[in-house]
Amino acid sequence: MRTSAARRRPGGHDRRHRADDRGAEADAVGVIRPRSFAEAVELRAHAGPDGELIRLVGGSALSAGELLDRAIGLAGSLASVAGTGDVVATAVPSGPEAAALTAAISWLGAVELPLPNGLDPAVARSLASATCCVAAVVAPERLGAEPHLIALGNHPLRPVLTIEGHVAGLPHVDEVSARPTPAHRADLDAPAAVMVTSGTGGRPKGALLPNGAGLGQAERVSRAMDYDAHDVLFNVFAWQHVNARHAAFLPAVLSGARLVVDTFSVSRFWETVAREDVTAFNFMGAVCAMLLRQPAASADRLHSVRQAYGGPAPTWLHAQVLERFGVELRQAYACTELGDVATTGREVRPGSAGRIVPEYELRVVDEHGTPVADGTTGTVHVRPRRPDLTFTEYVGDADATRAAWSDGWFVTGDRGRLDDGWFHHEGRAADVIRRRGLTIDAERLEQVAMGHPDVEQAAAVGVPSELTDDEVLLVVVPRPGSYPDPADVQRHCATHLPRHAVPRFVSVETSLPRTGSLKIVHRALRDRPLPPTVWDAEASATPQENS
């Protein structure tokens, strides 16, 4: 996957060379800014090689210097299968080794294709084919669960290499003869990664991001959160998501902070952040709601966390997290293709994703593409004010790429409104439920359902009606040790919602489909047939109730 923007510059791999030899550029006030993931790590290693940069809870930790050395070593091994502009697929868990692998691919000027856990094999094969993927680097745990990964690379001798463990018959990345490999000096517009979109609003796609996209998002996150060298950041999301890379690791690199990585556990969350001296964590999806559902405990306040980055979060969630845990939710409106578009900094308005960042313009339009008045909900369009900030294409899908843009504006597929310069996110346009000619707030319905004492999680979607518009399906997951009666859940919703928003169908299930960032995949619930065990209010109603 080679482009004219990806061209090699001379450079050495010795991290002791002078700062002005590294290819990074100084800004107007003399601050040296990196132009790639690898250069960001390199600059941090020069500034403080011995200070810890990233730690895996219960596992390894690396200083900035150690991370750079590991990345250079991995680059030397990978140079036998990939070079500038080549695509390398990866399937590895979050942690220091994952960060070193990404830095190594960047060091070579290659392009990474990080594959989310459980990605549809057909989608993975399609992306590998469209990008001309030369090799895959996989962890044994991923290969065991997803054997199709072994067929992704097209290198004749080493299409798949393992990392963080061995698989019989496959070469380990450290077993490949390494050779000294000079750093590729990239441009901000050179391709860096093909990030798989979550598919929450449609089928998953591969968004090609340049170097400037990840670095730009990292700068905006650091700015909004006021990070510095005293901060310890905590992230529980998969390395295949931009949240872990661009909103956690790179902000730590740029600000002098350090990053602690773990898998998400609601039961040990506060114990872990207290032990690791965490000052800020990233939240998305249901993380905060799950924490609030836990019984109150003394550990709720016995920590150093003062703020969290993520969202958008409704007003009630902001208030309850602040009151119970003493943590302020600094929110953002972001997506894979653009990074952060709106953020809250020191000034926070609960319920709002913040003000539009200087790097972007945002407008809200009606169904005809005409901008609407302040305070009116519509479809969100976003336009960059400078190049190198956004994705450049959906790889292998020219039609989707064209459809994503309208006269220079990115059509997000989200609904929202602007109030006095503050942006409020109102959900995905594709997830809007219309019943009896009226629009239903799915998020509000889900919040009400989770107020039932036996309901742990909930998702609401529109399903086809025998008449017109939609019927409402509510899928609920029980609290441990409970089993909600669907009729009782429906009655609970009826006491808090207008009649048109009360679900007709209620399905009690063991889990909800979620992305690696814990967002509910409403599409998966909407597109499947109704479960055979679903409870139907109309079928259960008496003749008098149906009349």
C-alpha cells in the first residue's frame, strides 16, 4: 500500500543522535514536534530515557528508552518482511509490547492494520486483500481464537510471525534475524494505520489514517486534560482502538506522563487505580455506568483520580460520578475518522461534549443539508481547518469514501445540536427509533430500563412493524443473581416514559454485543431476527388491553 507521500529520508537508529537530526519539526515557539508515532517515542526517550512510560498491570513495564530500544529491535526483525508503505496486520493485546510493535512499524515507515478481537473473518480477509498486507504479527491467544488470522499475510516465507508467545510451526518475531534499520523520516500526511471502525452505525470499514491524525488527537486530548509529567493515565481498552493509542498512549508520550494498562474489571477497578497512583482514566461506552452499579464502598474515594476523559456522558452520569467518586468527567465528541472534534477542558457543562476544537468546524444541518438554528437537533457535519487531521479513505471502498464527504464536510452519521458554542451529541442517526410518527430517545429508554432493580444492562432498537415505522425491542441483561420478568420491566418503563416509547418486545439475554470500546452494537440487535424467546406485550395483553 505505497503512496507518494511515503518516502524515505536518511536517518540513524542510534537514539543518542542530536535532536535536530531526527526529522521532527519545531513549531513557532521552538518546541520540537514529532511527525510519526516512532518519532514521538524517540523524542520522549531523548528527553527522559529512564522514566517509566508504560506498565501492564500484573505484567511488564518499560521506560521510554527501553521502549525505543525494543521498537528498534522489532523493526530490525520486521525489515525482512516489510518496508516503507507496506501494510502489516497486527493482533496483540494492549501493553508495552503492543506499543513497541506499533513504534517499530512506524520506524520502518510501514502501515499498521490492527485487527479488533472477534472481527468477522470475511472483513479481515477483505481488508488484508485491499491493503496488500505483507505479513501479520499475532499473539498466540488471538490465533487460537481466530485461526483465520494465519492466512492474512502474503509474504512467501513469513506471512505470520508470533509475539508474546510461541506457536508450533510459526516463526517468533525475535527469531528472525534482525539487521540495523535506519528510521524512516515520515511526513504528517504519510499513511500510518488502517483503523477498523466499530461498525456501530453500519458495517465495519478500514479508515486510513495519516501520521498527523493520531498525533493531532493526542495533542487535543493532552490540551483538554491538562496532562503533565505528574500524571498517571489508566486505560482499559483494546490496542486496536484509537482510544488506547491516540487518546491514552500518545498523550502520555507527549505530556511526560506515564500510562498504566489493564483489562476492564469493574470489581477491581478502584483498587487498581489506587495502587497505581492513577490521576486520570479514559471512559467510553458503559464503563462509568458499570462502576456506579457496584455497591458503595470505602474504596470509592480512596484514590488519586481527579478526572476522566471520554463520553459524551449524560448529565445524570456526570453528576453521579462526581458525587460518588470525586471524579470529573471531561468529555469529548470524537470518531475514528476525525479524532476529537469537541472537548471540555477546565470549563465543563454536564451533558455537553464541549466546545468545538480550533482544528475543526462543525455544523448541524437538516435533511436537505441546510444549517439549522442554534439549539436545533440535526445531522452533524465536520470540516478540518488544516490538512493531515483526518482519515484519507476507507480502504478498498471508494463508494463509502465518496459518501462520507459532502463539499469538504465529513458526514458523521451522528445527530446533535449546538447551544451557544457547546456541542450536544444526540446519538447515531441510524439508531433513531420512530414509532407512530414520533422519535424515541433510545438512550433515555435504556437509562430507564437500567433503573429496574433486576436489570444490569439494556439496549433499545427499532425493529420492523407490521404497520409503519418501528416497534421497540428492549434487550436487557440481568443483574447477577436476578432474572427480570419482562412484563415487570415493561411496566417499569411505562411509569417513566411516554406511551409511544414503551417497548413492545422485551428480551432477556446473557450479554449485549459490544465493540472493543464497550459501545453497544445496536446494529447487531437491529439486523437479526427477533429471538424466539422474546416477550411480546401485544401477544400477552388481554383483549381489553388490546382494544
